[in-house]
Amino acid sequence: MDKADHIHSIVVPERVRLRAEQSSPQARQWLKDLPGLIADLEQEWEIRIGQPLSGGSSAYVAPVKTAGGNAVIKIAMPIPDGFQHEIDTIIRANGHGYVRVLKFDYERRALLLEQLGLSMQDSKLEPRQAIRLLCKILKQAWLVPSGADQTIDALEYKAWTLAQLISELWVKLERPCPEKIVSQALEFACRRMDAFDRERCVVVHGDPHPANALQVLAPRTGAESGYVFVDPEGFLCEPEYDLGVVLRDWNEELLAAADPMALAHEYCELLAKESGLDQAAIWEWGFIERVSTGLYIYAYGSNELGQPFFKTAQRLLG
């Protein structure tokens, strides 16, 4: 197959195509240029790119054949999603807690990554088992050094930006969830802002849920748990933030429980025990994340998918 035929054969996943078309002119141009970019990377990196993988919406991700075996390519669309933080974080990690980088191209937002197996989500691990494993990976991930120019101030602090997002989206979306859960999330955000401590900040993953933790295919240094993270956001925050993101999930389990509050506190206690970190801070971050995620999904994804976050938050009101 020559280059022209191969360009013609490129299939872009529907979610990626829709997001690019609904984003900026730069993203729409990226979509138009993508087949040629894929063909150029195949030639320059001496790889053969297979059919794209499903799941994401902001990047073209596909399996790859290389001279040495199998890999995965990720080509991110030009949207303000922190791709520079992602690539910098996993390069500095050097495989410790994160997927290994084989090649990268900053300008074209392209990464060639080690091939990984199923995610914790696809493996359908029991929540307590997943929580223990996620804590193990996070302990390694938090050791990744920050970038030379990476800083944080009060206006960049995650509690502040999430409080802004919650306040703005709740009004913009015409109050799609009870005011009580919004008020509780904002109260917790204020507590986190009052407790802000630059000295305790690490490079957090930012979204360490089970779908972002994938199995390594063979034992290796830096992946002693058997899993590594992909898709880090790589900003500075206290480590309890990442644990709050872990606590944010499990809507299905919590909504099916006879006592959702007791089960959520059990998960939170396990996160604190496995990490050695503050249980109250984890709980507060988890509630903030639960409400903000519900609003974000409601605004940019699906009303139906956002509702379980609101329902769970309602049941976890103190």
C-alpha cells in the first residue's frame, strides 16, 4: 500500500472526530491533517500503525508494530488539556509508576509507548483490591520529580479551580443537582484552600481511576504492583487529592449499598491506611471531585452519566 492509499484508509474513532469538530479551528485542522501525520510518523519512526483503539476522545490511540515488537502510539489533538504536563511527567517518571515512553515528538504531540494489557476497570477488580493496588502505584508516581519550571500558587491550586468550576457550571446548567451538595463541595473546597501547603505538594497523576491503570505485560522495575498509570495530568497538589479522585468512583457499588455512607467511609479509611495520609482530607477531596465530575460530565458529556455522581453525593451528605 502506498502513502496515498494508506492515508485514505485511516479511520478516526467517532468520539475523537466529534470532539475535534466541536472544538477549536486548530483541532479541526488537526483532524484534517491526521492521516498525513500518521503516514509521516510511520515512515520516520519505522513503525506500522494498526486500527485505532476506542475509549478516549482527545487523542488518536492505536497499536503499533515496531522492529522490536509491539507498542502503542498516541497523537493528541491541540486542545488545552495539559498534554505538555502529560508528556513531561511520564518522561521524568522513566517507567516508575507510569507507562514507558519509547519515542516522542513534542511539536506533533505524538508518543510511542510500551504496550500494556487490560486496565483495572476492564479486569473488573473488586473495589478494595483496586484501591490497594492504586495506592501502591500512586506511592511510586508521587516520587516523580517536578519540572524545573513547575510552580503553583493559590489561584492555580486545584481546590480553587474546582470551586470555580462547580460554581460556574451549576449556574450555567440551570442547577442540575441539589444546592445542598454544591454547598457542601464548596465548603470542603474552602477547607482545602485554608489547608494549602506548598511544601507537601507532589506531581499528582490527577485522574488515577481504574481505567487509567493498565497491566504491564511482563514484570519490570517500576511496575512492582503489576500495573502502571497512563494519561497523567501531572500538576502540583497534595497527594490526598489523587486519593480523593480514587474515592470519587464506585458509584454503582455505593448506590447499591444498604448504607452508602458506611461503605464510602470504609473505602476512605482503606485509602488512608494504605497510603498513610489524612483520611479527612481524602474525604473532602473525594466529595469535591464527585460533584465537580458530575457537573463536568453533565455539561460536556451526558446528563445520564452525570446523575450517578449527584445521587451518590446526596447520599454522602453529613
